[in-house]
Amino acid sequence: MSSELRTRSIVGVALIAVALGALLSGGLIFWTLLVVAGVLMQGEWGDLTGATPEQRKAAMFAVSIPLALLCPYAAGIDWPVLIAGAAAFFFILFTSRSLKLALGIPYVCLPIVALLFLRGQAPYAYGLLLAFWTLGLVWATDIGAYFAGRSIGGPKLAPRVSPSKTWAGLAGGVLAALVLGFLLHRFADLPIQLAAASGVLAVAAQLGDLLESGMKRKAGVKDSGTLLPGHGGVMDRLDGVATAAPLAALLYILLVQGG
């Protein structure tokens, strides 16, 4: 095993352990981890959109306000967060005159709201299951896509955006997500509607990956940051979660709560 792969593996295992620990704890600890990740993601988003250092700092400060209101001891998921998020978006839009930079606000806030919403469902074990399903299917998608893409190869998925991604990799990611979804249905009572929707969320996760790849290509960088050795930045690890989590929460509302 090369030193680079060893570093990547060690950091990857550590990241999963931290995420699972916060997920199990829920409440304040889970919120804290998400807020730290969100503020860092906003900073990386600013770098990828070509913001000045001052604009980048302003955006990180702006996004911290709605994220702070999500604290279990503050407003939680309620109207004040929506108002603060909208205010942060328009503040960055008007002060920086950059729609691209301002779009980082919903990009960061929506998945965090979604994960906190799912984790907060009662009873405790059910909320844990929903949040684990959301994060786990993104991890499963990445793993399935990697191994299917490497072993099968074939036509490229989006060669101008991400030359390494293939249609076989996408199929492998969807299959892996579906397997996880139905295993959670069989052994942990995940609603069958959500298990069946895991494939759709796998596609959403891959689209999130492609979105970030396009931003990095346009910015002329390999990674969104250098914080995580062997992995790049926080966005590099959470790009799939950013697009899959809001859709997961929406599907839960429509298919389970509304059904």
C-alpha cells in the first residue's frame, strides 16, 4: 500500500468514526459537527467561485447565523432559520454582487437542515436510522461507483466535467445504494418507500459530485481545499451529501409522512 493510499485510508476511517459518533449522540454534538463542516464548506465555496478574501469571510460569517439558529437550544428548525437564511443570501448577493457566491448559502444550509430534520424524528432510534440511511447511501454510492468504474470502465459519464466517471460507475453506485436501502429495510425497519428511493438519491449524490467537479475544473484546482490529507477539502467529502440529503428529507415528507 502506498503512503498516499495509507494516509487516505486512515483519514477516511477517522472521518467516518467522527461522523458516526456525532450521529449516535445527536442533539448538540451532531449540530456542532454539521455547523463546523458547513462554515468550512462555505469558505471553500468562496474559493471555488473566485471570491476575494473579504467576500469569503463575509459569506462564512453570514452562513453562520442561520446555522447558529438551528442549535437545539435556539430556534431549531423553524421560521427564524428560513428568514435568517434568506437574509444571509441577499446580504452576500448585494454586498459581493456575485450570485455564484450567494448560492453557497443554500448549498450549505439545505443539507444541514435536512440532516437535522431527519435525525430529529421520534423515536430516537428512528431518527438515527433515517440520518444513517441518508449518509450511508452516499458512502455506499461512492464505494460502488469506485469499484464498478475501476473494474468495468466503459463510456464516460461526463468527460468534460469529470473524466474519471463512467456510466458503469453510476450504475454500480445506484446498485450499492439500493442494496444498503433494502438491507436497512430488512434488518432495521427502514420504510420500504425510502429503501426503493435509495437509487434516486444515489443519482442525486453523483450529480452533487459532478457539480463540485465542474466548479473545481472552472477554478483550475484539483481539490476544494487541503484540510483533509488525502481527501482534499470538506466539500470534496460532502458534495454528494449536499445534494442527496435535501432530497432524502423531501422524499421522507412526501412518501412516509404524507403517505
